[in-house]
Amino acid sequence: MLESKYQVLVGPEGYLPPAAASMGVTLPEKGQALVEGSIVSEEEAIEKIAQKILEAKNPFLFPGPLLLWDWKEGVAEKAKAVKELADLAGTRIIPMPDYRPKYPMINPAVEINPNHPNLTIWHNKIDFCLFIGVHCHYANVALKIIRGGTDCYTIALCGEAGHEDAMISLRDVGLAQLASLTEAVARLKGVAGK
Amino acid sequence: MIEQKVVTPEQLFFEAEREEQFITGSEAIREAIKSANVDMAISYPITPQSESMHLVGDIFAEGYIKEYFRGENEFAVMSSVAGAAMAGVRVFTATGGPGTLRAFEMFPTWSGSRLPIVCAFMTRGINSPLTIQPDTLEMAYMLDTGMLMLHAENGQDLYDMVLKAFVIAEKPDVHVPVGVFADGFFVTHTRDKVNIAPADMKLPSYNPNCAPVPAMDMETVPFRQMRDPFVMKSNFISYAAHASWQQEILAAAERARKYIDSLLGGLIEVENEDADILIIASGTAVSQSREAIQQAKSEGLSVGLVKIKSLRPFPTEQIRRLAAKAKAVIIPEFNRVGWLCREVKTAVDDTTKVVGAPRVFGGMTMPPQLIVDEIRRCANE
Amino acid sequence: MNKSIFKITPCFEDIMPDEYKELVESDPFGKGLGVSQLGTYKELLEEHPLCAGCGLALSLRLILASLPNPEDTVIVGSTGCSALAFPQVALHNIHSVFGNQNAVASGLKRALKLRFPDKVKDVVVIAGDGATADIGLDMVMQSWFRCENITTIMLDNEAYANTGGQESGMSPQGTVLNMAPKGKKFPKISMPEIARESGCAYVAAISPAQPKRLEKMVRRAILTAREVGPSYVQIFSPCPTNYKFKPQEMVARIKQREKEGFFKSKEYITTEAQEYLAGLEEGKKDE
């Protein structure tokens, strides 16, 4: 295993940034999370996401097909929780309805695509984005491109094992983690408001 | 179907009481597949692989596997296996030598498509001239397909690696194909003691809903989905998408390291690591090295052994660390190109201490004496 | 899929791009629509990059409109012009590599049978003439020999068009195209007859100049593949770009070729398939 001190930081990192996994960043175990390439507790990462989302000038959520389509039990509930988070944090939402390279081009004002996520980020001047409900493979393809060419801070909330290529990533995300994140945002917002 | 109890991988691999059987490598494959809860297996004959897939056919007839057929050639078989995997079932196949090369286009395609296929490769020589005899040359070509590669030393390894390969391949963060390689004839056609888990237990079934890509079944979102879409327009955006996709396949192999550690006890096994002379080998070259080390010991020479079990991902850091302490590193191989020697040379700091010998090929056995000769030479330098 | 799972999650309805909303609002899933209803619902094929006047694009639209159960249809394509349109099709579809489409479809169909034993999942191969009659012919025929329950549709544009206009086995004899600089030396491959002799229970040849007949044949082919055996449909539609005729002349060109005797619509049906289809078509009349 490479024991590098590679950090997954906000870009633009360059022409072709490496996969963080190939630079020695490993995925967290259950109950843990990744912040900028280092393994931390899930609580710490949630706190950090809440901070970052509130600090951002133009934060966006990017829900993917697993959440945009009401295809199985539990999706609607999870989507509602994501919507609540967005409303509270004051973020806008741009969907990733599917993964196809779209012909002739996407409308970057209203959608995002994993093959060229940078177009949507540049167009809307997005400085913070949160992926949720995107199949892991396509999320990783997109997250590296974002790190390479934009200055957007990336979060990946994953239902499986997490994402090294996001600046912050939670694994096994369900309603409980979403509730904690919303609560952290509310708490920090309250502090900020006083 | 035969009644089998579904148990966790940990129960099956580490807790269930095993029974010792005296069986061939081909039979070890059969025993592994019995417990692997495989949905479909597709076969095509080629020596020395055929017998293993005959035996898999037999257990299909007994009810251990739901579907089995013989395809029309290796390229077609690897394509059918890909179709089945995209539909969201667990599949198994095997080939070797010329069959591997006939099918070659499909291996990077499997990886790029994130298909958790397990394929056993019973290695043999490659034409021309025609030979059916053991030779590990085909593994050189497989190193950069994006597949994970495990190399079995003996029947026990083959049994454990095939069975565990399904679990490693199907991890949502890995989810790339695994090739389990065994040296044809030396492993497939010889009998050895193999400890086998009870055949009335099997792994949990594959869950396509945890996959990093959607199954092609019209039950999984998104419904507007091509596996896999063309990313080939002539612009930087397309190149960047393709590049990121390729990097993700390499990343998947990196993520497999921890699962190989926990399930197979590591990417390597080391004996006597502080010795001045180290042998680094994989497959049956490890067994020959063990013999040679015994002989060298009787001459008062202390030699360490590094058995590489996983070639992809490659134990780069471990090899670098181990080689740094040694005076010489001997790499015996069953092929003419010395692919393991190349791999080791890319990992170590000082390549001058790497001895790419002995090498035998074309079906030759490797008399341990050849390795002892190298040990003596290194000791006298 | 059950139609109830094809919907946008309630709290995201407002943010979805229009084409997705339209697809959900007027989709063809589970409604038994056909070619006659084209224009009254949202088609499964979105905007695509095929050339103006391309008969494959029209054929593909007609095929998609003819699917008896689009909500449970998985398509396998191959490399070629049509593969450029497939990412824009709102059905699960597979592009593996060039020529292996029928082998992929064999594994796919058998696996879907295992996973969904109580449901019909139609597997339809749609590939070009190069993929079907040249590079993939062994796998096409072997899938027929094995009696796989799949439908194979060839989009016959009489050339390798996507790679820049090379002669294919389906080009007419004498054709001068790339890689046949002195003219093609052998006649067009008799694929319908090969299909008939290789175990297909239903075989048809048609062109997009006859949309209603094309629909009937595609439906018959897919229904036959479910219960009786493999089926084959060949759709004739020469390439305007490489055969250098005007896009608007595509249909006229097909009719002219038909008049000259170079193309003939045909249908071969085994007795078993005939009885099965008659049963189904009779049942439909009774409804």
C-alpha cells in the first residue's frame, strides 16, 4: 500500500489529477468518514460538511438517479430529508437524471452529467456541491473531473463504501446521517445568526 | 436445486469445519463452485482447463448451479458471461492459454464495465508452435487488463482463491473481475490434500442493487442507460471522462487490497524475510522454490521466500521493503519473458540485485536444482 | 418493470429537465402503443447524432414504437452507426464490443430468466449489417443453433458506414466502396435464408418504407422469441451518406431497389410459430 500523504483538496488540481485511491487514500470503515483524504469519525465529518455548506457562496446539491426516481421503498423519505437539508442550508439543487453522454449537449443551467460535471459547475459558478444518490462508479468519474478543473468543494454522501475522490465523504448514508447533518447545519446556522 | 444453507463469507471461510480431500486442482474448482452460490456458468473446452468446467457441468446437473451451457468459442463465452453479469447474476467461467488470447478483447471490457466476473485461468503455452503444456506466458498479457489477478500455488490455493474471489469481486467499492490463475497440469492434473468447507453451505447471493453501476434489467434506475456509453467525441471533455473512467478501474484494484488482506491473509506470504537471499515467486514456482530452499539449507545457505498471491493489485510497497534488506533477489518463472521479474524491478529501489532466473518454458518442469544453482551463485558473489 | 416505479420522486418534480417530465407524463410504458400512435406520446429515442435522412434512425424509431412490452425490454446493440443513437434511448441497453451482440444477449436473456422467472423480459438485438453478417456472424448463427429466446434485428445499410464507408457482406455485388476499390466481388449475403435454416422460428425482411408492416413483423418476431424460438428481422435501409443520395430520397431509393428486384420484403414462419402467432392474433381480435 502506498503510504503517501496525498490530500484531497479543492482544485483546480491540474490537467489529469490521479484517483485518490491510487495515491494511498483508503476508504473508511463503518462509523468513519473521509475528510480531505484522512479518516475521521463520522461525527467530525458531518460537522465539517455543515461548516463548509454554510461557508459556501453558491452551494448546490446534485441528487442522482437513485434518489430522483421513486423506484423503491425508502427513496421518497430520503429525498424529503435531502430537500429539508437543502432548504435549511439555502442550497439549490441540480439533478443528474441519468449518466448518458447527452446529445447534442446538456443545458448546464438545469442539469449535471457525470461525463462533464465541470460544465455545470463553471456555468453556475458553484463553489460547493454534494453528490447523493449517484451510482458509485459515475460519482467517482465525476468527482475527479471536478477536482481537476474546478475550484468546487465536493461532498459525496454514499449508501455504500464512500468515495476517496470527494473532499468529504460519508459511507452507509441513510436517514440517520442526513438528520445529523441537517441538525448540524441548524445548530451552526443558529450560532452564526446570534 | 440442491438444498444448501446460506452462511456469511466469514463462516464459510474461517469457521466451518473443513474436511481434507485428496483431489486434483480441477476438482478443487468444482468444490469451490459448489459453495459459491453461482447462478450461471458458461464453458468452452481447452486443455488443460476442460476438466474443471466438465466438473462444474456435473454439479449443474446435480443442482448446485441454476444455468450452464457450452458457448461457441472463448470470445463468445466471455461475451455471454458479460451479458449475464450485466443482468445482475453471479457467473463463473474458465479458460487458458490460446483461449485466453482468443477472448482477450473482453477482459478490459469486463473491467471497464465493472463486472464482478470470476474466471479461472489454467495457464498453458501459446502458439506457435502449438503446445498444450504448462507455461505462464499468458499472464504477461493479462497484467494490464484492469482485472484483479490471484495466482494459486496449489489445489488449496485454487479452492480458496476461487471461492473468495467472488466476495472480493462483488464488493461495491471494488466490483471488477477477478482472474484466478493456476499453472496448467502442475495444479489442475495433480492430486493434493485440500481442506474443503462443507458442501451443504453456500455464500449469500449476489445483490446487484449494491453495484456501482446499474444492472440491465429494466428494474433499476435510470432506465435511460447504456452499458457502456460512448465517450469518444473529439474534445477534451470526452478525453477527460474516459481518463477518469480508466483511473476509477485502477482505483477499484487499490480498494481490493484490504479485502485480499482480510480474506486471503495478505497479498504475499513471507518466510525467513531477514535472509540475505530472497526468492520471490508466484504459482508453482513457489513450490519449486521451497524444495530449492531446503536443499540450500543443507548446504548451510539461508534463503528467504516471498510468495506473491496477488499480482493485481501488486504488493509494490511490501516487495520494495523486503528487497531493500536483501543482497540478492531471485525470481524463478515458468515463462520466457519474465513478467514477474519486470514487475519486481519496477517495485524495488536497486534493480541490480534482481536475478531474473531460472526461467523454463514450453512445458518444461523446473528442477529445484536450477534454483539452487542461482542461490549458490548469489551467495558466492 | 412495474409502471408504478417509473416516476419522479415527488419533491424533485420541479427540478427535473423537461424531457424527463415529458417522458414520465406521456411515456409508452405498459400502454400497448404502436406505430399508429407515434406523435401522440413521448418517444423513447431522444435527439441523436445520426446523419440527416438516415434510414436507421427512422427504423430505430419504428422498432422502438413496435416493441410489445418496452417496459420489460432490454436491447443489445453493437458497434456501428446505431450505437451512436443508443445512449439516447430510454431503455436499458448494452454496447459491449463489435460483433459479440448475440453472445451477450444469450447470457443476458438466460440471466434475466433466472432473476425474473415469473416475468417476460424481451431481449432484442439491434445491430448493423457488418456486426450481424460479417464480424459477428458466428455468434449470431450459434445463438440461433442454441435456440436462444432472443430476437435479432439487422439494420442493413449495406455498408460499414460509421467507419467511413467500407464495403460489407451486405453491400450489393459490384459496389465500389472503401476496401472494395475494384467493386465488391460477391453477392449480398442471404441472411434471411441463413436464419431460416439455422433454427429461427420467425424470419422477416422489410424496410422503413412500410412502417405498419415493419411493426407487425417486429412484434411477431419478439412474441415468437418468447415462446417458440429465435427470430430474425432484416431492415433494409441503404446509407445516404456513403451511397451518396439525398437525405429526402431515402424512401424513394428503397422503393426503386424493390422495383428493380434487389430487395424483397419476405416472411418465413415455422408451423409452430404460425400456430402460436395465430393463437395470439386471434386472441387479440376477440378482445
